[in-house]
Amino acid sequence: MSGFGGFLLRRLIGALVTLLAISVIVYVVFYVTPGNVAQITCGPRCSPAQIQQVAEQLHLHDPLYVRYWHFLEGLVAGQDYSTGTSVQHCSAPCLGLSYQSDQQVTQLILTKLPVSLSLVFGAMVIWLVLGVGTGVLSAWRRGRLTERLLTGVTLVGVATPVFVIGLVLMIVVCGQLQLLPFPQYVGLTDDPEQWAWNLLLPWLSLALIEAAAFARLTRSSMLETLTEDHIRTFRAYGVGERAVVARHALRGALAPVIALNANNFGSAVGGAVLTETLFGLPGIGQELVHAVNVVDLPVVVGMVLVIGFFVVVANAVADVLYAVADRRVVLA
Amino acid sequence: MRQPSLTARRVAAATVGLVLAAGAAACGPEDNDAKASGGDSTPHKGGTLTVLNANPTQDFDPARLYTSGGGNVPSLVFRTLTTRNRENGAAGTEVVPDLATDTGRPNKDATVWTYTLKKGLTYEDGTAITSADIKYGIERSFAPELSGGAPYLRDWLVGAADYQGPYKDKKGLSAIGTPDARTIVFHLNKPEGEFPYLATQTQFTPVPKAKDTGTKYEEHPVSSGPYKVVSNQNDGERIVLERNTHWSAATDAERKAYPDRIDVRSGLDSSVINQRLSTSQGADAAAVTTDTNLGPAELAKVSGDKELAARVGTGHFGYTNYIAFNPTVKPFDNPKVRQAISYAVDRSSVVNAAGGSALAEPATTFLPNQKSFGYEPYDLFPAGKAGNAAKARELLAQAGYRNGLTVTLTHSNAKDFETSPEIATAIQDALKKAGITVKLQGLEENDYSDKIHNVKTEPGFFLAHWGADWPSGGPFLAPIFDGRQIVKDGANFNTGLLDDKSVNAEIDAINKLTDLDAAAKRWGALDKKIGEQALTVPLFHPVYKRLYGKDIKNVVISDWTGVLDISQVAVK
Amino acid sequence: MSEALVAAEVAGTGVDPVPAASGARQFWRRLRAQRAALVAGALVALLVLVALAAPLLTALEGQDPTTYHPALVDSARGGVPIGSFGGIGGDHWLGVEPQTGRDLFARLVYGARVSLGVALAATVVQVVIGVTLGVAAALGNRWVDQLLSRFTDIIVAMPLMIMALALLAIVPSSFPRPVLVALVIGLIGWGNIAKIVRAQTLTLKELDYVAAARLSGWGTWRIARRELLPGLAAPVITYAALLAPSNITVEAALSFLGVGVKPPTPSWGQMLTAADVWYQAAPQYLLLPAGALFLTVLALTVLGDGVRTALDPRAASRLRIGTGRKREARA
Amino acid sequence: MSLVNVTDLTVEFGSLRAVDGLSFTLEQGAALALVGESGSGKSTVAAALLGLHRGTGARVAGSVEVAGTDVGAASEDELRRLRGAKAAMVFQDPLSSLDPYYAIGDQIAEVYRVHTRASRRAARARAVEVLDRVGIPDAVRRSRSRPHEFSGGMRQRALIAMALSCEPDLLIADEPTTALDVTVQAQILDLLHTLREETGMGLLLVTHDVGVAAESVDDVLVMRHGRAVERGRVGAVLAAPSEAYTRELLDAVPRVDAPRARTQASLASSGSLASSGSGAAGSAEVVVEAVGLRREFGRGKRAFAAVDDVSLTIRRGETLGIVGESGSGKTTLGRMLVGLLEPTAGEVRHDGHARLGVNPAVQMVFQDPVSSLNPRRTVGESIADPLRARGERDEARIRGRVRDLLERVGLEAAHHDRYPHEFSGGQRQRVGIARALAADPRVIVCDEPVSALDVTTQAQVVALLGELQRELGLALVFVAHDLAVVRQVSDRVAVMRRGRIVESGPADEVYDTPRDPYTRQLLAAVPALDPEAATRRRTARREPAAT
């Protein structure tokens, strides 16, 4: 148990270091990005004096390290800010206030995160079912027509840009056939049925492409597992082919799939930007791109950290799952 | 093989010149299909109107909104001293009273403006609206925390230049007097005959001091209009408005307020918006958009479909897309070079790049082609449809560039049609025929905006555009050509760096006029006069083509905003 | 035709008849045994050829990718090409672009140059950085390894499109854009290859022949170069073969975001972005770049699979029951 | 009716004919060993008995009948009924032969249920029963463990338990002890013997080790190139082989009970023979010395010492054998001696000077002939490495020297430009030796240099090492798990266990009069070539095993 605890601790420290490093990089990169933040925040027709005031308001004149230090302070101790008429407290971990909307970044994240998570979780279920199913089937039916067909379909999936699939799906399914509503986000807690109904299409577009990758991975992993010795053992003991595949080959073949999935989940939280934009889902990715465009540094840092957090956590989970799935990894 | 995170392609980033908050802006339908829609065209009260928009109305705070005529959605919540006339076409460019009893009473030289509030005006909570609230609303727009509005108040009000708003400066703005609860007096530092136009902007809405929550006010601003804010999620991404029961139609001649509820959904992809409107299913049948044009591709489809074509609202907003020269950069210091380029431009290519003749009208004048601006047609350097390459070569030869010329055209990479790469390449292609080799310099939106509005970094040859803060020549010409508005250490819009005494004097003279028709004529003449200097090459005026749902009735599109007015729309 | 092309390509790679190249020869033999990979390889070769010969091909057509033809589009209808199938004809083999009337064939073949060039160059950058850092991490001491591995983790954890947006915005626009795009894709996409290389190097490092080389008295650098790098070739080539098509999509995505190569230089991603709204009014405008992109990614992927199979003998013997022969040899 | 009846069996993989017209029978309850070197086709035969070649692309001709089932003609269902129920197979590598994800008991139960339709609970009970039967202590609890939680010997027992679960008529054991240490091997062979006595099932044992065959079966069938060479009672064949190949094979097998052949006596001769640190100082100088070597792996709680306080000396011209089972730390020790690993404590002295890192004068020959040569470089280049590293630039001289070395180790100069995969295992090992020699070493540490080779090749390589040692005055450190080989080559022997040297001394002394109980146990476990002796020793082993 202490081994596992130690592993978690090391992972945790590593994750923190990674996230801090990411925040530094983002700070530096956006510090040198062109774009007059005060001007953008103030509006196009602000006078130089107004811009000065806004810049002071946002501490834009402070040197980079001072601003970063404030960021860290806010993260640890929270920070107070003025709305003009009153003083509010942004409690730790405070990621600061958006330059553009004056909202607390943490709150902004909390409102956007459910959307992205809904999108990615749902899509994940679909891509796992579709991808693993297709992969297993094509590995099992190796060399037959089924396999060729499935291979072809997955290749098409791999080779099609998501922005084409998404748009065409929406136009055909919602526009011409009118089978589904044009997606708009409804909270899961508000109306679960509408939630699922509205997200179905985004899920599909995101999942189809991922599913293709998973199908390919599952197939090759499956083929590799089928050559392993213990598969031979069970064949030599009269266990039927179906049971061999379902019980013994699949279990082994899924280890890399699990790892990839955990990794994918993390990056998909930030990577579903296009799907979010295309379907007008107000998630993390869409907000992030907007923030980048208006050089809204606190929002960019906050969102990137959240995405980084998911990637790091997902990677750790992948490692744990991998170890749990395959005990040999830890001991051997 | 994961798709890399993609993004907001159609992120219309902060547009320079004028952010049309929630699609504000002016104009009027030429072909009035408005009345043609629906069998029973009589509008009735009730129902929910859905607004499908690409860009959220961020900062839904009257101090921070930058609108023309008070905006579309904001104008449902915020009543102002004056407002735009809710009529189709040119009639819609007039300014009419709103909270005030008239459009303002100037003193003799138009430096003092007095307004009287109507009787019986209340907020959504039933409390009375006072002139002090209007003063406070204006004052708070000076707070750096609440930046974003138009610059006129700061420029025009006496002693306002250094005012920092009521949070830091408790003394208030002395330029605004409130002798009694219904009277408000504005003292200007120079004559401004167009002050009534300015009073249409949301900064002129009353804000009760007791309810002011500073930067948080936008989450629930106090309504003076027919609707109140029920929810405002994620900084304007979804705004739900419901009827304000304390609003009285008796005090408001402009807003019809037919629907019971208005649901504004933003952050949608523009092609999705148009697809939804054309499908017009379910709630989308009672939907409109205030910020998304039909794209050229969609137009091609719509033009072949009678049912759809009947549901397109066409409007004009005072807007000009043009090429700007910086005459301090060689070779653009030479008027012959600027003229040569004016001759060489192929406006039909440019118009096509902007979406074709249905979405853009070729422009040879800087002022928009509307009467209220004082439009006077002229074409000083006639390029014909496809550009006059021969004339251009001739001028170049005179300027000493017998063997052609290589120049750099700066443009934005943003994916909107106005300054987009497509227009730049169209110009590049046209100038090639005249022996001018154009190198393109595409900049990211923010970078572009910074560079062209900074006198130190301003390129010599770039794409620009300008829109009207209100439908008049004043806000159209003054910021661009008034020599005293050259800003050395901030955002400068006089990109031609024109500082011509006679131009400055004429601008001052026109500003004194309170007869807006007379003023318009002189703006038109001034435009032509400035045009002779060839500091800009007008390219086109955009045309708004917007779909609306099947159930939409009472479509009114003024030349002020160019889009259908939500306050007039009915869904039953 | 396609087989001949592949054969030509193979011959050009310098297959040596002496046993010195028997590894390579075996590779080609295995590769040639796969018909799909051959066809894909031929297709890739064809695409490269088309990209290289773009000026020639367009000259043959008599068009260029930048000239506007306002007369060929219907301005009143948003600029749809006049004529059937988007204005296909003798002058314009694949029709013209809506709104501008530019020649689509010319834009497509010139677009191939950018799309392929950027993707391949980016792959090279990724491989160079990934291999360098991966090997360095594996061979360095604990601290070097920690540092580089952590750095790799950071790169992997960053939302890369966002960083790409920022990076592309920072660099002055005078920098040649296609080179920049390739560099940026390369600079942000090497994380996984570094991880793979590190893991592989750690394995290789433990092999006896590396120990033997150390015993011979060679230094680390020489061992890395002579003993380790060749051993990394197989996984690196395999991964690179998968990276290349994904880089093509990344380039398309960047163009989609408006930060790819700048107009009037055509690229498929850029065409696709402009075209997606035209799918109904001018379908060929969308189908051409989409089809080209699709075919290229497909061909590269299939070729990548083929290369992997050819490099990994296990792939060839998959599903064969172990007869114990291998084990006997070990026993 | 015979239990197994194979007639004219031919198995081909592509162009390779693995089994060529083989015929044999096995009676009920009898035990037959298929003995042969690698490539003889013996394992292919075993797989063919269960029809495992079906669907793999192998071409099988001839008839195979097992327990009344015609394997060639049987339907899939019939085959499944044969597999596991009537004829069960035990594989070489017990770790990879069990599913790592499931508990051992569940795996056995699964097989049992396939053939008996028993309830889940009954199947689990059966699993515990057979695990108990094969000597797994605390079988109920251990049945819930997964394979990696078992030791190698326990896993093989578990695999045998799986085979027993359906009470088959025939047990096919394919190299069942090859991956195991010698003491464990003895236990497994004893177990097989006992089970056969108790159940009366037939046994087909596939092995490369004549000794294992002698311990376990009644009849032996010697195979070579897919054909039968000789068949007969195991005692008869071993004592008086009638075929030349069998003789050759038997001659090549090193004997643990025979004293070292004096023909291989080293330069150091008698002087150092007696030297073991006991005081009888040898005449030759010490070339490598280890003082208090310790090496730990892992950190924190997982740390363990692979080598713990080992001191030894190696003198010019002598051969030091280091023998031990897997995990005894012998390879770690070898690597520290050449400087590939740094000791955690203690030091290695080359010629009396403490040294960190490698030293070309101390070379190594590796175990795995596959991984010890870079597959992407010609053997000539590999051999030339030490020359070039030394700064030799003259290509002609390098080539000449490499040619000499190739010829010296029994290869041809023409092999210079060939790649490792073109050589056999024995040849590759010769190349490895040539590369070591190229550095003009004074000491060569051989880490299991022959354990991956067939016995006949083994003998040749061992002979080559002996020759070279005599000729060049090399000191050799011979690290191996095979007691017999070590005895054959060594002047002195050190026995390692758990990182320590438990006993050391002149080879004959250690082998003939072992002082340490562990050494005695090791020696007792080595299979004898004489079946009668094997029986005697088995009886002897049972007593300590019972404790």
C-alpha cells in the first residue's frame, strides 16, 4: 500500500510541477503576444488617458514576474477585488478575474466545465463502444470481408477532418432530415433527456473520429494478444474460440486501450474546441479560443491549467489503470 | 489521430471603429418584403422570440455598451433620452424622443442641451426614474472599471476629459445639471448640433445609484424598458428577457414589445444560425438574428428558393470599407501613386470577394450612400467595373514609376469579410494589371488593430473600414479626417494624418448646425472635397441580408441599424 | 502504372544488391508483399509528383492559382460559378472558385505543395526534436532524465492548438509562413515521439551489444550514434508514418483557424475552410480539397501501416501458434 | 489400442519441413521422451498431437491418433473434447502460459467447466483439489492468486494442476523444466513422476536435455531434422547408443560427476588450482580482484542487494567458475567485474588498481547470441570496434586483424561483411569471442556463454574458450547456472546464493566434497544420465523435500 501511496504522492508532485511550468510558459508566451490588452478591454475608441486607467486597473504595467507572483498569491490565498461599488473576495484557489468580463475565472471555468465534460464523457462512451467493438470484430474476423469493410470504414474515419463530418452531419440530420434538434446545451440536471438529445450529434461527430483510432489500436493490440502464450494454453485446453477471445484476449488487449483512452480523455477536454464551436456549445475550448483572441490572460491561464490538469490527471489515471489491469507492470 | 483542437473560426474579434453591440446599426430595406411575410400579418402579443447570434452581448451594462442608437437587444431594457425612429428605411434614420419629451432643446450655439423627462416613468421595480439617475448613469460610464463606450461624452462634456467616474470621484460631473427630478442639462465645450443622436446611446439610460453593483451590474441591470433581464449567463452568452410589467406603452411610442419573452442565444456558428433559420423548426420558427448575415454560399441557395427569399430582411447600415493610405510612407506620399491605385482597383472583384452584388455595393464615396449622411454621388477616379489599368500606368509613369512598383498591403487575418485576406488578394490581383506588385502582410486581428491605429507603426497601405455611430456625416468624417483628432499616443483613427485647416473649420461650422438636413448637405460636400486628396479608396458599402423564422411578423428595418428591430417584431 | 512508380521510388532509395543492405532488402520485400501499401505508396508518390510539377501542370492548363475571373461567377447570387459543375470546362479543368473565379485545379495542385510540404517538414522537425530529447533523456543521468521527461510531459499536457495560435501570432509576418507553420507544428508535436524514443532507448541501452560497445571503449556519443540510433529507426519510421498524415490535418486545422499559410498561397486546409459553407451551392468546391486531403491522409496512413508491418516481423507472423521453435533456440 | 499413434507425420511451415515422416506410438500409461536439439521438430510434434496447427497455415500430413481421436479428421468440437480432457499439455514457460489477469484457480476451473459442465462452485473446488494435489501449500488461498504472485516452480505446478483437472489419459509436457532452476526442475520432475505413478496416465515429454529424459521416462525417441534417429528404452539408448548422432549428442553433454578433463588444464596449472583465498597462494599475478562488492537495486523499501559483500581474485591464466541459480546475483557480479555496473560498495581492482568504468583489458562474452551483436552492423565492424576505439585508423590493418580473429575463433575471413542474422547461435557466440579478443584482454568474463546453445555447439564453444585461454594466457571468469558446464571449464568454483558466495574452492573439491548444504542440494538436483541412478537420487531427494 505504501508503494501505491508513494506512487500517488510522486504523481501529485509531478503534476503540480507540470502545471506550474505550464502556467509560466503561458504567462511568458502571452506576455510577448502582440495585442494591446488595455485597448481591447477598454474598447476601440478609448482615449490614451482611459487606456492608462484601465491598464493600471489590470496591473498591466507591472513587470511580468510581479504579475505572475500575484497570480500565485491569488492561487494560494485568494484575492480581493473591487467592483467599483464594493469589495469582493475571490477565494483560493483564485485564478484572477477576466480582463474582458470581470468574472472570476474560477467561476467561469465552473460554468464551462460541465459542457465540455458532458461532451467528452458522452463521446467517450460512444467511441469506446464503437471503437473497441469494431476493433475486436475486425481482429477476430481477420482476413475476411468483415475485416476489410471495417478497416475501410475506420480509415475513412481517420482521414476525415472533424469540421467536415460535424457540419455535414448537422446539416443532414438536423436540417434536411430533421431527426434531431440543432444542438444547444441543456444542463444535465435541468433536463437529462434534452441534455442527451441535444448532445447526441456533437457526441457522434467527436466520437466517430476517435472511434476510428480506437478501432485501429484495439485491432492491433488484439492481434498481438492473440499470439501470446496464454492464449495458446486455453486453445490447447479445448476452450472455445469465442471464450478465448472474450475472456482472455480482450482483457489483455484492453490495457493499451485503457491507457490511450485516459490520455485521450484529458486532451479531449481541451481538444473538443472545434466541436464546441461548430455546435455552439459553450465549453472550455470555445471560451479559450475566444480568450486567446482578445488576449485575456487570466482566462487563458486558467483554462489552459484546467485542460493541463485533466491531461495530467488522466495520464496518472492511465498509469494506475494500466498497473491495475496488468499487475505484472508493478511487480515484474 | 486526434483532431487537433480547432477553433473559433468565425470569432469576430473586436471590430475596430464600432462594435455593433448585438447588431446595432442603421438602415432600411429597399425591397420591402417585410409586409409580405405571413398570411395574417397582423401582429399579436405573446409568445417567445428567440434570437440566434454569433457574438454574445458581453458586458450588458449600459455604461459599457458601445451601440449605435442604443442597440437592438439593449434597447429593450434600456430606455434613453432619445432613440431612433422605429420605421422602415430612411425614416428610420431620424432621432425621436424616448424618455425625454423632445429630442432636446439647444441654446443658441448648441453648447447647452436641455431635456425634460416624461411623466410616469418607472423602473422594473416601480420606483420613479429621475434625471439624477440619468446623470449617474453617464457618470459611471467614465469609471475605468466600466470602460467600453463611445468617446463622445468625454470629448464633448465640459471638464470630462480627466473625470474618473463616481467610484473614485465623488464630486460628480459638473457639466451635467439636474435642476429638478425631470430636467437634465448638458454643458458642452463646443457646439454639437448632433447631440440628440448621442443621447440615443445606452449611456443615457438611468441607473439607480442604490442598485449599482459596479462591474456586477451587468448581471442584473435595472430595466427601464419593456423587458427586464431574467438571466444573463456567461457574460451575455444567453440572455433571457421577460416583460417588465412596470413599463407603460403610454410613455413609449417606439417599442411595440409584442412577445412575452425573448431568449437570446449566442456563441453559435454563423452557418448553423442560417441553417436553423432556414429550417425554421420548432422554436426556430420564431427566431431572428441580429448579427449574422447570410453568407455568399447561403445566398446562392436562398436566391433559388422563393419561400426562403421571402424570409430575408435586407438592410443598409452606414458603413464603408476602404483602402487607407498613410501619406507619410513612401511612395504613398505621392498623390499620383494614390490616384493610380484608385484607378486600378477592380471593384467587381472586391465586391465578389465580399459576397457578391447582393451583399456589397461598390463605393466611390467615403460617406455611405444614404441621404441622412448627406450622400452626394461622385467618382473622382473612375475605375469602371474592372479597374482602369491604363490610366493607372499613366499616373505611375508621371510619378516616376515607369517600370511598375512594389508595395505592401496590410490586412487582418480575421475571418470577417470586411478586411479579410480575400479582399486583399482581390486588390492584389487587380493592381497586378496596372504593373503594381502587391505583397500581402496579413496580421492577426489584435496586432492589425494595434498597428493601424498607432501613428508610429501605421503601415502605408492597408484595408480599413468605418461605421456610423449614428446616421450622420459627423461621426463618419470627423474621427477620420479632423486634424485635431490625430492621436499621437493612443488609438488614432485619422489614418491619413490629414490636418487641413479648411477641413477642420468646415467640420466646426457644420457641428454648430442644429438643422440636421442642412448639416447633411454640407457633410456630403465636405466628403467630396476630402476625396480629392485620395487618402482613401472607397471599396464598397455592405448590405445586410438576414433570414428570419416563419412565424416572424411586423418586420421593420431602418436605415439606422440595417437589421430587423426586435422591439417591433411579433411572433403571433 | 502505380506499381511502376513504387518500383521507381524503391530503386531510387538505393537498394544495394550486396548483403550489406539485406535488412533494407527484407523490408522492401515485405512491403511489396502488401498490395494496399503499394497502391498507397504509389498514390503518395503521385501526389508528391503533382506537387512538384504544379507549375508545369498549371501551365499545361493555361491557368494560375491567383488570377481572379470575376466574369465567371454570378455576383448577384453570392458569387457561385457560372456554368455546370462549378464551371468545369476546357479552360478550367476542375471549375473555378466561387466569389473569386480563381482556377480550382491550379489551386488544388499548388495547395498540394503547401499541405504536403508543411506536413512533411513538420514531421522532420518532430522526429529530430523527439529523437534528440528522447535519446538524451534515456542516456543522461537521473536529473537530465527527470528534467527532459518532465518537459516532455508539459508539452504533451499543453493544449497545443492554443499554443500554436499564440506562437503564430508572435512571430513577425515577414517570416515565411509555410516554414513557420511547419516549425510550429513541429515544435509542439514532438512529445509522444520523445516518449517513445526514450522508452525504446532505455530498452536498447540494456542490450548486450551496447554493453559490448562500451567495453570496446567507445564514448556515449559514439554509442548513441552507431548502436542506438539505427535501432530506433523502426519505431521512429513507424511513428513518423503515422505523424505525417496527422500533421496534414493539423495544417488544415490551423488554416481553418485562420493562422495557417497566408493568402494568396493556397493550401487544402484553407480551401476547405472557405469551402465548407458552399457544400450545397458549389459542392465541387468542398469536395475537391476534402477529397484530396482525404486521399492523402488515407494513402499515408495505409503506407504507414505497410511500413510498420514490413518493419515489424511480428506483424507478419501474427496469429500463428507458437510452436516452441523460438523457445528451443533460447533453451 | 495405443494411446498415441503417429504415422508418417509431416508438418511444413511454408518451405520449411519441421517434421518429416515421423511415426511412433505410445501405449496407455507409458512415458516417452522426444529428445533433440533445436530445430529437430520435437515441439512441432507435440503441438500436432492436439491439432494446434489448424488454421495457422501449417501443412500437416500423415495421421495422428490420440486417445481414440483422429486428430487430422476430427471436427472442431471433437478436437476441443480431446484437448485438455483426454490429452493435456504443459508448456515451457509457465508465466506466459497462464493468463496474467485471472486467478489461477479460476483458470483451472474454467478449463474444468469446459469439459465437465460442472457448476462454478464445483469447478472451483476441483481447482483447489488439483492445486493441492500438485503440492501447492494452502491451496484454497493460493488459488485466488494470480500467476505473477507465484514463483516459477509454483506456476509450473499450477499448470500441471490445470492439466490434471480433467484426469487426462495423456500428459504432453513441452520442455516443462527448461525455464526453471535446477533444484526446482528436480521437484517438478519428481512431481510428474509421482503423478504418473498415481494416475497411470501416459506421458509424452519433449526435451532437449537428455538428463531430464533419463529422470522421467521409460522410452526415448531421439529426433534430428524432423526425423526419428533412434528409439529405445531410455537406459539402453543412453548406455549404448546405436546411432552416431545419439553418441555425439551424449558425448557433448557435460557431466557433473566427471572431473575436469585435464586436457584443458590451464597455464596456471596446479599452482592456482588450490588457491581459493585459503592461503595457498598461486604463482600467477592477480589480474582482477573484487573487494567487498555490494550492489543494490531499487530505492527505499524496495531496495535489495543483488550482490552482497563478495570478494574474489582472478589470476592470470586461470578459470574461475561462478555458479548459481537465477537471482543469485552472478550476472550482476560479472557486470561489476568488467565495469559495466558500478558497485554500491566495495571496489574492483584491475591489476591492483581500483577502477571505475570499463577497461578494454577486461572483456565480456554475453549470454544471448541474438542481442549481443548489433543486427544492423556487419560482424566485421563489430569485431573492429575495440580496434577503432583504441585509435587504430589504418583500414587495411583493421581488416587484417579482424580476419585473423575470425579465423582464430573458427570462422572464415569471408564472414567479415555478413550480418549477425546470417549466423547460427554458436557462430554468433564465436563472433562475440572474437570481438572480446580484439581488445587484447587479459581477462574475459563469460556470462552464461553457452546456456543458449545446443549441447553439441556448447561443447565446441567451451573447447574454443579453453584453447584460447591456453594460447593467450587469458584469465576467464565463467558465469553459469549449469553445474556440469562450470565443472568442465573451471579451475576454481564459487557457488553463489542470494548475492553471496556460499562456498568456493578448487572445482573438484567443491563438486566432490561439497561443504555447504546448498551446494549439496544443487548437486543432488542435477539430472543424472543414468535412469537407475536417477531413481536412487529421487528417493534420496524425497526425504529433504518432505521437510
